Amino acid sequence: MPRTVRIILFCLTFAALIGGGEAVVANTVTPFDRAVGTPRGQLHSPYADFAGVAQEGHKIYLSHDCNGCHGGGGGGGMAAPLTNEVWIYGDDDDTLFRVIALGTGSLSPNDAFQKQGFVRKGSENVVGPMPHFGEIFKTDDEIWKIIAWVRATICERHPAQC
């Protein structure tokens, strides 16, 4: 192989490794770390058109067995329903992301959720704590898509809330 071709291949390989390394470093922040490290009120969904990613969000919801506690359609079960008017801690993007990522009550590692000042705003028949999923979901995007599905489902069932 000519020397010029070897040099070009070496440079391309080296460039690919350097570029790939940056991508890996950028993705090492877990949703749990993001929720702990971001000031309260600053987490916002990137999906203004939540209906556009709702189906993908439902697939992620089902693939992580969220339906085992919240029901396949989000209507509840052994955990609170996701599709009614009662929101135990609030219904803004920031709060919903943190509930999923940090968990609540005794299932929130080192009381991460409570340390951020969250208190119950509503009540449900099911009052058990939510496990933290911020280290199970590998990207923030997975959580945002689940939240998009929840919002789309609420809009189908309660159009006045949308």
C-alpha cells in the first residue's frame, strides 16, 4: 500500500476516534445526574409537539415495564394513574422529569427528590413512592418521550386540559 494512502487512512481513523470520544463524553450524564445537577424549574421538554413522539414514548414506557405499576394505558394500578386530573407533585415538565429520574419518598436515593423541596400537591388512593429510573433510562430523551406520551394521552381523555 502506498505511503500516502496509509497516512490518509491513519488520519481518518484517528479523526474518527477523537470525534467518537467527544460523543461518548457528552452522553455520560444520566437523567438522574441531570435532575440532581440542574436547578429546579430549568428542565423543559424539547417536544412542543408532544403528539408527534407520543407513540415512541408509549413504546419506551412499555419496554421499561412502567405499565406494571401504572397500567398499559397509564390509568393506574398499584401506582398512581398518569391520565387523570390529580398530579401529586405537579404537572410541569420539570417536576415530571424529576419524579421519573429521582423517584419519590423512600425510593429516592439520598432523598434527592425531597431535597429539591417537592411536596405533595394532590392526593391519590395509591400513595406509594415512585422508584427512581434516572439511571435505568440512558438518555433524557427517553424520559421526555414518555412525558410526551402521557401528555398526548391526557389530551385525548381530557381535551379541556390541553
